[in-house]
Amino acid sequence: MDTKSVITRTTTVAGGRFAPGHLGELTQQVPFEMVDEALSATRTTQSRLRDLPSRVVVYLLLAACLFPEVGYLGVWRKLVAGLEGITTATPSGAGLAQARRRIGAAPLRWLFDLLRGPAASTPTASSRQPGTWWRGLLVCAIDGTTLTVPDSPAMLTRFTKQRGNHGGGGYPQIRLVALVACGTRTLIDAVFGPTTAGETTYTPRLLASLRAGMILLADRNFAAAGLLAQIAATGAQVLVRLKNSRTMPVLARYPDGSYLSTLAALPVRVIEAEITITTTAGRHTGVYRLATTLLDHRRYPASELITLYHQRWEIETAYLELKSSILGGRVLRARTPTGVEQEVYALLVVYQLLRTAIADATSTRPDTDPDRASFTIAWHTARDQLIQAADVIAGTVIDLIGTIGRHVLANLMPTRRLRVCPRIVKRAISKYQARGPAIDRTSYKATTAINILAATDP
């Protein structure tokens, strides 16, 4: 005998023209009042009530970052898909473009400034999560990447193409430099602009977000003495890689193999280590040289600092999630420099919302490393919740985890295994490059041996 099931769902959203203005469950992290305050603070609230109120346009821009594969009209259809029975506007593409220009980038930047942060609790025994804190210090990393923007005359007035083997690259690019909390991969701060300026040129604009109680991990590009002195002046500690060829004076030797030295006038402790990685394919040995402002060798052992430096790769994973998981390697939508600023801030806000949802969920299990949470599952669940217009407004019973968090916790990945992966282009841009000699693209399980090297006088 056939039976039927009837599903009845109640959807609670804003009223009238404001109904399409939501982000599914993520609206609880960026509620209506917050967006209204952003618009008020930046003086971009509509002067008269339109079919596309400014609040709705902000949510449209954020929603577009969850659906980079469709245009803004397609994003609008997803915003209203779960609003059955509610009369909504039917805007044109030109109307959406005009609305986006009307609010500009300021409200999105305001939201990012409010929402950015490490999403990490204090390092107490009950709240500590693996990889988030190390010896009472919040573990952070800084690095840069590039995003691709459309090739148009308006873009080329500000952004340039990268030089390549045959002249300029196919598209102009922008440079993004971010400060990331390694444990949760949340954004503490970020700046971006033309690629004509390098990573270290943008870094001073991030110094206001550094403070005592942090340890900043950085690669060799950030090892300029003047820049490190500026970072140290914020009260944050530094662990940075140095070039092996750099001459460092040996002022004092410590029992753990490290030694006291200086970078200009900045006292640092230098650690040199030989790291051997062994896989079934063979063995590879390399020498790492690190400098740190943590001068107490008893409290901060050299062997632990060498191991800690590996956490710097969490920022690379954050960029992977931003550029590959969300954007799918796509060119940004915006056609003007102002539009790019608007879109990038929206992208940073959405990334931060997803990462905060993940951090909140994993924090309910203190012994769970946040890197076991799948960003892709959180992203897809957020997309589903937006299409359904589900959980837009929190109920009377507060749900600390939410639907996104429950999906993440139900699908935790195994504890990360030590592996080595080749740093190569896995999909050749040119078919002629693809015909070159075979490259071993296999990821291997590995074991690591660390040998602290005794310093030799230069």
C-alpha cells in the first residue's frame, strides 16, 4: 500500500521588500541589525524605499560569493527560491548592477572590519584546541596570494598583468596579503591592491592587528630586518625563516643548539635544523634556518619551534579554500576597480562566516583539531540553507552549533597524516607543457627526522 508524506516547513524572514535579504543560516552571524548599522555608518542606506533596498543588495553581494558559478540574476533566483508565497521583486540585470554601484564597497569593508578576528578562545586547559595555541601564544601566519580580475580597459587603469614567458599574463591580478589564525584559519586582517606592490609593502598596514600574546609565522620573504623590528614593536613574537646563505653573528650559544644573534638592532635566537623526510620513494634532506624573538631557550625549546613552524602552511590551506573551494579558480565578476574592492570584501566576509561557523562547531569538542573539519561540507551546507531560506532568524532556543556545524561534526576528516605532496601545476595551462616528461604527482606518507645543528662561527 502506497503512503504519502507531507512536509510542512515554516520560513521566517524579513517582511515585504526586505524578504530576499538573507544568507540562510549564516544570517545569524550577520543579522539584519548588523547590516543596517553598516549601511548607516557608511551613509549608504537608501533615501527612499526601493524594490532593492540597500540591505537586500548587501546580502545579494554576500550570497554571490557562495554561488560564483552563476551571475547576479541567478543568485537572486536562489535568494527567493525558498520564499514561496511571498511577493518579491523581479529585477533586471541592469537594475542589480545599478544597485551594487549605489552602495559601493564601504558597507562590505565595515562588515569585514567588524567580523574579522581569530575566533579562538583563551588558551585554558578546558578550551584549548590543537594547533590554535602554543605555550600560551596564539599561532598566526602572514603571507600573500593573487586573485584574477577581468581583462578590461577599466581594470588596467589600476591593476596590471603579471609578466610571463610571452609578455603579460592573460588577466590582470590583485595582490591579497592576509593575517590568519593558524588553528581556526580565520582572518585576523587582510589588505589588497595592485600587484605592483609586494607582500612586504602591504604588511605594515596589518601591524595594527598584531599584539602581545601572538606568535607570527612567516616565510623568507618577510625576513627584512626593518620589517621584523616593526612587527616586534607591536608586542607580537616572530618565528621567521631565513635564507641559509645569510650571515648571522653568533653572540651566545644555548644547550638546545640555538644561538643568540641580531637582525640589525633586533635580538633574535637562531635555530638551524636538518630535516629528513623519508617515504617509500626515497629520502630527502634539507636545512631550515629560523629566527625568533623568543629568546628563552628553556621556555621555548628549539625542537618545538621547528615543529611549530610547520603550522605556517595553514595559511596556504586558507588560500586554497578561498581560491579553489569557493571561487573554483574563477576570475572575479567585477568589471571596475571599485567593483573589485566590493567583491573582495564580500568574499572575505563570507569566508570568515564559514570559518567562524566551523570554529564554533569544533570548539564544542575541545580535543578536536579544527583542521579535521571539512570546509567544503560547510560551504555546500551554507549554499543549501540559503536556497531553502532556512534558519534565517534564530529561534527562541539558541542553537550553538546549527545545521552547518552539525554537518561538519558528522563528517570530520581523519587526523591529518604526515604526507609530502609535489609543488607542481597539476593541470597544465598549455597542452604543449602537458606533453613534457612524466612527473610523479603522487602524495606519499612520510616520516620526519629533525636534527638541530650546532652553530659555527661565521
